[in-house]
Amino acid sequence: MSVTAVVGAQWGDEGKGRVVDLLAQESDVVVRFGGGNNAGHTVVNEHGTFRLHLLPSGVFNPRAWNVIGAGCVIDPGALLTEMAEVRKEGATLERFLVSERAHVVMPYHLALDGLDEDRRSGSGAAIGTTRKGIGPCYSDKAARLGVQMGDLLDRDHLAARVRAVTALKNAVITRIYEGEPFDPEQLIETLWEQGRQLDGHIGDTLPVVQDALARDARILLEGQLGALRDLDWGTYPYVTSSYPTAGGAASGAGIPPHRITRVIGVAKAYTTAVGAGPFPAELHDDDGMKLREVGGEYGATTGRPRRCGWFDALAVRHSAMLNGFTSICLTKLDVLDDFESIGVCTGYRVNGEVLDRVPLARLMERAEPVLETHAGWRTSTREARTEADLPAAARAYVHRLEELSRVPIEFVSVGAEREAMVVRS
Ligand code: GDP
Ligand code: IMO
Ligand code: MG
């Protein structure tokens, strides 16, 4: 019996999709538990290279159920496009279910995400969101103004709900932003049509998940983003609007917390972030550029260049505490193959004091990194499959990150492909 959560230990894009794709081969149910198509999870397998935004990264295992849980927010048009794409490449989607409780990202959420960001940019306070409507959708969910996926299957209910909510949203869009209002009748038509196309894939996901628990099946919970973008514990306000931790996994997937047996934190061997906010270990020099180019660090969803820096031990320790990692999968070690020396951030110097834990964003913004330097190994690790295959300096580096994170590093990824993984004993 196992329920494994795979969650991001940094600011997102750690390689969760790659890890979930690998573990999904041995899973019966894969659940996306939070977020929406702000995520971009890259999977490289025998079918090709895919950037999955909404679909769980287990869709390429035809034996597994793939579930989008109640904690997610869904742009139905984006979901249909993605479903068509993976079907073309051989995924059957016969066992794919979206929670009727998940919320719909409405066209006005997309518009408001852009309008809010533009307004914040004007006052120098932009968050750098993906503009996929995520924040406005979760705001409406909390304000009890949301439309749920199950609403798409009942035309009368959908129409009444959309008319009521769109009137409020239009008031904000036209009177505050002087933007164009949305025609509720057109929204109803589009959503009804999308609901019909998704019929058979929208339903109560609880029986699938709970039956799997009851028969001790293997369940995989796929996180999005990372703990540093968590709404409660991230670098607020430079966060997303959901809970990308193991706690969020329990709630968003509908799994009792004590049934989660394994929490794998995915951490890059260095750090990246997209969007604004404090990032003390960020590099603005040639090493930062090199990490970006060698690591291909461009957003899978927006194409934005990712900000790059050295491994931040405080950030990963923070995530480990919040998530209770049972182990870490360290990814992209191979990206460091050609560095003469490699830095690791072990403290934040703020106002003359050295902190060893993540403070509020306003203090983190002023932090200078305390760095230790490691010798590089200047040789390829891409063919390594056991720890003994790694050069001594790489082994020492991994060992030091393990010590600083206070969590065993169980896997070391040395390439994007399924087989490019070192399993440590
Ligand atoms: P996610 O959002 O956490 O799933 O990660 P992304 O897919 O956004 O970003 C990770 C990127 O790194 C993708 O392009 C992966 O194909 C790639 N990747 C994952 N693991 C490795 C690795 O060990 N080495 C290299 N070179 N690339 C990797
Ligand atoms: P995966 O799952 C990296 C970032 C945005 C922004 C902040 C809020 O692929 O790791 P939002 O659109 O969610 O309101 O933006 O979160 N962000 C991501 N960064 N990877 C992602 O997903 C992200 N999803 C959102 O850049 O800083
Ligand atoms: Mg990503």
C-alpha cells in the first residue's frame, strides 16, 4: 500500500512532471490536487516530449486512473486542447476524471488576471503571474462566487449561476478597469458546449480515490509549483493562490492526511524562479546565464526566461519542514557538469544578522546570501545510473545538500529522460 505525494521543494519547475511520469508507471491512480494551467510539467517518454498543464503526468500509463481533484481550477477550453493533443500521441484517456467540485477558470478570470497585473505593474507591485486567471478564480471560489465543473452539466443551473456572477464581474471590469463587459449568454453557450464535450470525464472523484485507498492500490499525488509559492508559507504576496504542499494534496485530492505514506520533495541541484519576489541566491552574472542556457530554463507555460541561482538550503529546509519529505529527488545535477565551482546558499544576511530559516518576504528581499563554494567535477554525469558512477566531487556535492536539507536524497536525476535517474541506497 502506498500513497505518494510528489511536490516541489523550491519555486516550481523542479522536474515534478518527469518524476511523476516515472513513478506513474507503477501507479494505479494519479491525482493532480491543486492549481490550474499555470503549471507546465515536462514529460519525456517513448511518445515524445510533452508539456502538460492540466492533465496529470500519468496519462501515458493506460492502466492508471488519472484524476483532476477538487482543489484544482480548470480552463475547460485549455483542457480540451490538451486532451486532443495527448490523444493524438496515443494516450487513450479512458480512465480520466475531473472533479465536479473543481472550479472553472472563466474568461473574465483571464481578463482580470491581466488587468490586475497591469494595474500592479503601474505601481511597481506586479507579481508576474502566468495570467492564466488562477488568482481571480481562487478569489471567487473563496468569495463563494465560483462556477464548478459539475455546473457545466446542468444547463438551467449553469445559466442562472453565470448570469448572476457575470453581472458582478462586469461591474468590476467596466467601472474599475473601464474594460469590456462579458456577454453572459455567450459564456453560457460556450461553457455548455465545453461541458458536453467533457461529459463522461466530469464527476465525483471521491469513489475512485477512496476505492483505491480501500483496496490498497498505489496512489500518486502530483503537485504543482513549489512550497515557496504556497499561499500560506511562500514568499507572500509573490505566491500562487493555492497550496502546493502535501497538506494541500490531502485536501485537494480528498485523501485523509494520515494515509499519505511517502512525500517526495523534488528539488533542482540549483534554484530557479519565474515571476517576481525575493530570491536571495539569484545570480546576475555569467554563472546565472550559464545555468539558464545549459538548463534550458525558460518557462514551460509562458516561455519567460527563468531567474537562476545557486541551491538555496534554507528554502529546501523550509519546504522539508512543511511537507515532511520522506526523501528528496534531486534533479538536473547534469546541468552543473561544466562548472569550475558551484555555490550553495547556507544563510541569509539581513540587517547584519545571519538567518538560517526563511523569513517574511519583506526581510527576504533585503537578504544577502551566505555562500559556500564547492569544487565542480567537469565531467558528464548524464550516463550515471548508480551513485558509484558519479564523480567524487558530485557525490560530495549531493551529500552536502542532503546534510543541509536534513532529508535523505533518494534519487538523483541526470537527464530529462525516464531512465536518466540514479537511485541511491
Ligand atoms: P515541473 O514543472 O516541476 O514538472 O518542471 P518543468 O517541466 O517545468 O521544468 C523542468 C525541466 O527540466 C523540463 O524541461 C525537464 O524536461 C527538464 N529536466 C527534468 N529533470 C532533468 C534532469 O535531471 N536533467 C536535465 N538536463 N533536464 C531535466
Ligand atoms: P509548475 O507546476 C513556476 C508562478 C508565477 C508567479 C506566481 C503566481 O510548472 O512548477 P499564478 O499564475 O499562479 O497566479 O502566478 O507563481 N508560477 C509558476 N512558477 N512553475 C509553475 O508551475 C508556476 N505556476 C505559477 O510565475 O510568480
Ligand atoms: Mg513547470
